[in-house]
Amino acid sequence: MIGYEMLANMSDKDRAQEVWHRAMGPEARDWFAKFYAFKAGHGPDPGKYTGPVIDFEKAAQELEEEEPETDDE
């Protein structure tokens, strides 16, 4: 999960949520749902995640290119 620390330290939580959504593709969301079900005792071990790289920095850069962040202060 490349760039997670950057995401965790963002002050604009709505923007951080959008970055998270962009970085977590369908494969990642599906795997994490299975993983959390397994950890709660409600499903089999999904094994190691083998989907596309989860890259928060790339997602943040793409969002910045589409919707530049403004400083309202």
C-alpha cells in the first residue's frame, strides 16, 4: 500500500476518502471484505492479496490533476 502514511496525515478527510476510493480498486475492496469476514470468524482465509498494487500516491496525484486542491484559509 504505497503512500498510506501520506493519506493518513491528510487534513481534508473528504479528499483523503476520495483518494482511498480511487486507490482501492474492485479487486482490493473484494479481498479486504473477505479478509475482514475471515478475521471476524465468518469466512475462509482469502490468502495473500495478489491484485493490483494499491498506490495512494498515484491516486492522490490523479485527483490533484483532475481537481486541484485549494487552500480556503
